[in-house]
Amino acid sequence: DGGITQSPKYLFRKEGQNVTLSCEQNLNHDAMYWYRQDPGQGLRLIYYSQIVNDFQKGDIAEGYSVSREKKESFPLTVTSAQKNPTAFYLCASRADTDTQYFGPGTRLTVL
Amino acid sequence: QKEVEQNSGPLSVPEGAIASLNCTYSDRGSQSFFWYRQYSGKSPELIMFIYSNGDKEDGRFTAQLNKASQYVSLLIRDSQPSDSATYLCAVNRGGGNNRLAFGKGNQVVVIP
């Protein structure tokens, strides 16, 4: 069963804590993306990776970090430097065309 | 000017009517255009993509692209209550990095 999985579905973070969001895909896609969505807002690009062992900052990378050690995996760490992390986080992967497909998302809440 | 703009406010349409959504973009170098549907609390799902000027039809959905005027639209014919969702317009950014710019979305409410 091919697709993109994200875990956990819901995540709660305390002030000053780093948390890592998981994104896995078995679609054999080279490119993967992380977006953030706030209520009533469009998706904003955090980081993206076009190939294993390479990634670039998106529009709002401050306070986030990523790694791309395997083609299937692109985890996102929300660090304590991110002052307003409460949001819906979406991971996507891209086929050879421009089309991006999304995982189910992780909803992060700061306590 | 924002990269991708969608007209604001929810769109209410009676069941069976046509819903019309518009999107304008600023980068003349954009070549690929997408419409995603997002149900409340869920992730976006792709419903249409279009690359060439003109119309592209897929079932009850029609995407229309006019590169000269820099707009792309989505028509939903015979609207159903299951079409009630937010529709996101996305445009490929120029520069060869295969990044998408998203509009804020249009909420569609189909009234039975």
C-alpha cells in the first residue's frame, strides 16, 4: 500500500522543548517537502529536499531543522527557537512531474 | 503583490449548481498549476492540474488557464454536499526548484 505517512497525528510540546515530526514515503519519490498551515492561511514552505543528503531552506525555516539520510524519510525537528510552533504540519513528496502529494499531517500544539 | 491570490469569503452554492473559483498569480514564469481540495482537519488532496492554456475537464471538474491574464480557475459542475471543502490553488514557482506557492484557499459550502 503506497503512500506518505506522518506521525504522530497529534503532538503536544512544552515550552523550550524540541520535538521531531516523522514523514515516511514508499512512493520512490526523490523530492520531499515540509509545510506549515495556520488557520485560514495557505501553506508555507519550511524546508525541502530534492535528493538524498541534500536539503534547502524554504520561506520560513527559522526555528526548524531537517535531515535527509534516506530517500524514504524526511523528519522535521521543531526547535525551541521556533516561537510560535502551534500549527498543522504537512509533509509532501513529488513525482517526476511537478505534482506534490501530501501526507495526513501532524497537528502540533504548544502547552 | 502576493504570489497566489484567491478571492476571499466562503462561496455558498445550491446543490446541483456550478461553483466557480478563481486564482491569480504574479510570476509569469510559472508553468504548472494545481487545485487541491482540503476537508476540514484533513490534508490537501490533488483534484486537478493544468499546464496549457485553455480548459481541462475531469469528471465534474474543469480547470481553466489563461497565462496572458495570469489566472487559473476551477469550475465544479453539479455541486454535491461532498464538495463542501476548502479549495487551494497552487502555482509552480519559477527558478527550477519545483516549489509550489499556495493561495489561502476558498471555502465552498454546498447547500442541499
